[in-house]
Amino acid sequence: MDQFLEYVDKHQNDFVERLRKAVAIPSVSGDPAHRPDVFRMSEFLVQELKALGASVETRDLGKQDWHGQELDLPPIVLATVGNNPEKKTILVYGHYDVQPALLEDGWSTNPFELVEDENNRLIGRGSSDDKGPVLGWINVVEAHKALGLELPVNIKFCLEGMEESGSEGLDALIFDEASKYFKDVDGVCISDNYWLGTTKPCLTYGLRGVSYFHMKVKGPRADLHSGVFGGTVHEPMTDLVAVMSKLVNPDGKILVPGIYEQVRALSPEEEKTYDDLAFQMEELHDAVGNKINIHDTIRKTLQCRWRNPSLSLHGIEGAFYSPGDKTVIPAQVTGKFSIRTVPDMDPKQVSALVVKFCQDEFAKLGSKNTLDVHCTHDGNYWLSSPNHPNYVAAAKAVETVYGVKPDLTREGGSIPVTLSFQDALKKNVLLLPMGRGDDGAHSINEKLDRSNYIKGTQLLGAYLYEVSQVKL
Amino acid sequence: MDQFLEYVDKHQNDFVERLRKAVAIPSVSGDPAHRPDVFRMSEFLVQELKALGASVETRDLGKQDWHGQELDLPPIVLATVGNNPEKKTILVYGHYDVQPALLEDGWSTNPFELVEDENNRLIGRGSSDDKGPVLGWINVVEAHKALGLELPVNIKFCLEGMEESGSEGLDALIFDEASKYFKDVDGVCISDNYWLGTTKPCLTYGLRGVSYFHMKVKGPRADLHSGVFGGTVHEPMTDLVAVMSKLVNPDGKILVPGIYEQVRALSPEEEKTYDDLAFQMEELHDAVGNKINIHDTIRKTLQCRWRNPSLSLHGIEGAFYSPGDKTVIPAQVTGKFSIRTVPDMDPKQVSALVVKFCQDEFAKLGSKNTLDVHCTHDGNYWLSSPNHPNYVAAAKAVETVYGVKPDLTREGGSIPVTLSFQDALKKNVLLLPMGRGDDGAHSINEKLDRSNYIKGTQLLGAYLYEVSQVKL
């Protein structure tokens, strides 16, 4: 391992060049004009992997219906490095597509030209999300090949090109390949999220789920003039706003009965993971751009982000939304809201509780309008454990490379592929981020600090050494 | 007068031909491509009036800024018929522009080609709103000229071409001409609204005002992801919906304290005007397309439309409004609502009560977000009296032509020009409609029943005879 770590450090400029080539391919999956670039990017990875001796296959995912236009979906790149049945097999997932980026959006430099600034930040679209981490794995393979070392584990790559556009076709492929291409996999590692802050690596072991709801109130056949009809008919907006106001209070407390009863109690052990997190309230204020935190401590704030449910009102479809004044009584309005779910909430129960509560509250109004409320989609929470050997291995790797114990974090949002791998393969999944919390993954001037890229490459390699030593 | 009534009846086809010519000019004021047609329509009226011996002037209103494009505003056509200082002078207002109309919108026939169907309905854009009534006045003048009769009063015409597009420039002109062109005016008559139902003429003596409010809640610097921030920050939508839900209850009762204290009590005399109105609950159901009436009687329903205030929630700017699902915490959201005002509500007081109430309710939430609520515009209610000689004269005319006492109605919406004439000229204003409640003025297949056009012409003439006999 020491040889490997030293090699990475010495050859860091080569690795930065590799990242430069990757960033130069504008593989924006959300823009049909860039679809050929997404394919070009898959080809780039195929060539890199083949050059390092990997056996590479691609899986065609067929066509995508893009607003009536038929587009070819970029392939899933599957690659295998090492085939030793004595060794463990680790599946690594990443994505090679990126978010859109235009100089006009406010970038300081051309987003598809990697630039290193005076603070050694590598600026460019995809540097951190997720080309840096994907190349990190490839750098690990290259270092071993160059050193004439065997990898401590077999690696299976699963790289997709549609992550920023809904991961179309990925789930089906994962379940399909679970007993085929992925059948010998012992554990999964995904490097596609971020450190909590900017100073300390973390392992991420939990994600919230989400249940999304549409609540429609229908009244008149068509929009009405409020002068003519105001005060004489039940107005859908009045009813909808009344029910929406009952869902959550201004302190974020969900008012739907039965929700909190499903939430797992905070154990003393879990409570302890919040003791030394490298995150300050100022970082929250910076991210939000205003001091509108509900809770005064980082501990409580992160518990509310990671392990407590929340309910957000997103908006209303069908009501007046433009600038200016319009005296309309909208004929039908659909309130959109969602609940972030956590252990041990059951999406079906959540949906039943919400629907019943909304119906009950609507009935209390005595309105002659009609209500339809239903869950439009739900994704379950995901929870692993920092005590799992996969995580223990990763924690050791962090200590080796960074000399600190990692933060043990969860995230408030969803990364659906995590749950898919866990459900399809029945193996432990580890989220091992490379970039920092301020990388601006979907924003302008996305960056990956040079040290994160290089130490991150070391970390991914060190993890493979450590995980080879544990029982998964 | 009998001669006149008979003449109109005998020459009705000539009058229909005049309407046909007017409808054929697509004077859509809201479409720059049709602006030349609006000018053409003003020219048509100028020629018609001149041919009948009127002295005609036009007033140039200058330019309009239409989304950055400079457009010439169509002129106000001012015309005088008769100049006898012994006679009263009646100002008649109307407009010669129309709403947009396209065959593709669902019209059964070309909207700019007058078609008479088997039920003698004259179908075409502007037939009822407002070319029919404007030509009605001209028909009256023509009949008298043809018969060699003097008009019982002097008439001053004020015809505008921007009514459907905000009446730009009209108010300033009215106030400017009050002591000039309009200085001898004794009373005003506007034929630009509709019967309550479809069977009985009405006189309209009141309109509600409107006070429009924007209530903005600001939180984070930019939209946030609900996965990352849900449960940790005060969300502007939660706060806004909470305050909006406090404004009005599902039965239409305004919850802002102090509003109802300003509303004039219903006198027994006013109560009696609701006794014999030609309107059925079924007509409300048809108009609304659903049985969502708050009140079970026409009496109470029309009182709520005409003489009680109402509060409607129109929508929210800044929130998610598209189809589909989006897990956004909107950074700033602006609720739009308005209050329809009635005697004796004072817009300034209404605004002060609403602002204070919203601020108080927002303060109760304990949110760290900020609230800004203000009135964006207000227009006062308008109230005349059915006992005014101008109305008594019109009621007699209705009895002469239709053989019934007119309904005495008010309307729930605003017609700002009514108040402008009253305020500028300090003279009584009468609303004397020609068309029926189902004419579909701003809708597809707009029509004016032949009988309404012809009897309406008789009514306008008969009114001039009656009003010449009273003291204004």
C-alpha cells in the first residue's frame, strides 16, 4: 500500500491531465445537443479501462423519449479488473455525465476546460460530480499496473451516463445483472457525494427517502372572475390553502398524526456520532444565505436533516403564478408537497396517514368542491451502519491517508442507486465521498481541490486494501 | 317617440347591416397586428357620425409601450349631436375595440363575420361588447334624422378604442375634458354591461371595488433542495400558506378584523330590490359549471356578489407551479389575493387592516423569514341610486319598450370608467345594458340577440325622451 500511496503522490500531474481530458468532453445528459458527447465520454472511459487491461463491456439501454424526440440512451460501461476467486470483489459505481454548464451562467472560466486556480482548486464541470471520483478508481488501477502490483481485490465497474437525467434504465439493469455480471460482488462502494464540510473526510451511511404528494381541489368548470363570483362559490384555492396550512407548522413539525410514532428513537450510540462533526452553524448560514435556521445547534440541525422526517410545501399548480395582478378564481388547483422519510417509516403507511388526514381536514371545511390527494411516488430511506466491516475498512483507510477518524454522516436527500444496489445484490453499500461540501456540484464554478483528487485517489486505493482484510 | 319606435322596428335590417360592417373590422386592441384595424374602426365611426350630421373630433392619446414596442394609441372619438342650450346634454360612452378572437379558439363561425342563426342571434366578436350598443346610439340618431325629428336631448359621444386593454389614457382625458368638451353634460349613460339573466332588462346602479394585495415571504438567498434543508430552516411557503389560510374561511367569510364593520347595513328598501330578480340558481350553476354555491338562495347569492365584500386567493408567485414533481424549497414566494369592496369601505382603511392583520399573524408564527405585504392597487366601489331621476327615466323607458319594470342590479366586478365619469363630471352615471347575461362577451361565439339589438336601440332612444323630461 505504501508504494501505491507514494506513486499517486508522485504522479499527481498525470492524474490531473486525465481529469482535464475528461472535463473537456461536455457530456451533458440533459441536453440532446450534447448526447453525442455523452457517448464520446463513455468511449473515453472504455479506452482508458481497456488500456489498463480491464475487460470491458457496454450495455445498450435503448431509446429515450425526450419531449417526443427519440434519443439513444448512453450505455452502461461494465468493466472487470482482476478475476481471482480467492479475492473479494468490490463493485464501484460512478457516472460519467454532468450537469449543464454555460459560461453565461456566471462561470469565471470555460466550464469544459479544467483550470487550476491559485488555491489548487481544479475548476470545471464534472470535476467533482462525478468525473474526479470515477477517474480516481481508474488512477488506482493505473498505479498498480505501473508498479507491477496486483490489486488487493477484484473490481467491477458500473458507470452510467444518465445520472443527472433520472438514471433511465439503470435500475432494471442492476436487477437484471445482479445474478449475472454482479453475481460475485461482495460489497459496493460509491463515491458520488461530498464531505459534510471542507476539512474532514466522512463516510455516509444513511439517506432519507421521499414520498411526494399531489392534492387537487376541483371546483368550477373553468377559471372564474373574482368580481362576478367572489363570495358566492366555494373557491378551490381557499380550500387547498386551508388544508395545506394544516400539514406542517412554521417550526417544521409535521402535523399529520402518526408520523412521528414511526420514527426510530435516537440511541445513545447514534447520539455520539454527532459529537465531533466538522461542521459549523456558519457553514449552514453560508449555504442558505440567511440565518433562518430553526435550531440553534449543529447537532439538532443535522439530526433534523439526516434522521428526522420533514415536510415541505413546494407549490401549487393551476393557480396564478406570474408577476402582476390577476383577479382569477382558479378552477382547479393542485398543491405539491413531500415528506422526507427516515427509519422506520413505511411509505405505504405514510401515504395512508397523509391521505386520510387531508381528507379529514377537507371534510371539516364543509366545502362543495372535491378533493383528490395521492402519493405520486415514493422512494424508501436507506440506512447502513458505520459498524459494518465495509465501513470499518473505509474508516481505517481514512485514518491511513488523512490521519483522522472520518465523520460519520447521513444525508437528507435521496441517492436512489444506493438502495437499488443494496436491494438487488443484498450486499453492503458504502458511500465514500472524494469532494468537499463546497464543491458546488450542480452550480457554477464546480471544483475539486487538487488535494481531494489526489488524496481521494489514495483513499479509494487504501480502502481496497483495508476491505480485502475484513469479512464482508 | 312612437314614430321613432316604429321606424327602428321597420328598419331593423339596415341596423343589422351596420353591425355587420362594424364586426367585420377586427379591432382587437390587445394585438399589435390588429392595431391598424382599431384605427380603421375609429374612422368608420367618425364617418358614420359625420354622415348623420354630428360634429366630430378625435383626441390623440399618444404612444403605448407594448413590451418595448411603441404603438400608436387609437384616438378617443368625441362627437356632438345637437347643441340646443334649452335641452339637456347626455354623455354616452362606449368602446369600439374588441377582445381577441380566432376561429381556432372554438368559434362555430368566423368571429369577424356577423352570422344570424336560427334563433336570431347575431354572432360575431364585438356584437354585444360593445359595438352593438355603440351602434344602438348611432341608430337612434339616424332614425331621428330620417324622420326629420329633433332629438329630445343633446348627445355627446365619448368612444374609446382601448377598453379591452386597460383604457390607457382615458382617465386623463375625462378629467381634462370635464370642464371643456364635457362641460355642459347633465347626465351620463353607459351601455356596456349585461342583463342579469336572459329574459328581463335591468338598470345597474352599483359596482364593487377591488383592493389587490401582494404578500411576500423571503427566506434563503436562492431556492433550496428539500432533501438537504427540509426540517432545518424556516420555509417561506410554510409561512405564507399559514398566513393566507387565516384570511378567509371556506364559506367566504373574511377573517380580517374590522372589514365587516365598514359594510353598510342592508336597508329594507334595498332588501326589496332582491324580491323579483329574473335569475335562477340554475343560471349560476350553468355559469359556474358545478353546484358549488355557498348560499342556497338567489337573494343571498346576489347580495354576496353585489353588496358584500369577498376575498379571493389568486395564487403564489415564486413557488413551483409546473406539472410533475419538484423537491424545491422556494426562496421567496408572493401570495396574491384581493378583496372586493363595497359601501362604505375605505380602501386606505382596508389596506391598513389587511397589512396589520397579516403582520400580526406572521409574527405569531415565530419564523425567521421576513414578510412584506402591501396593496398593489385599489379601485373604489361605485354606487348610484335607482331613485335618481336618471334611473327613474331609464326605468320608464324600459317599461315603454319591454312592458316590464327593470331588474335593479349591481355587479360584483369593476368598470373603472363609471367612477371616472362620476368623479370628473360630478354627474349621475347610469348603466343601461343592451345584451343578455349569456352573450359570452369575452368568450367564443359572442352574440347579441336580434331582439336585444333592435329593442335595445329603441330603449336607448326612449331613455333620451324620458330623461329629457326629468330634472337631473
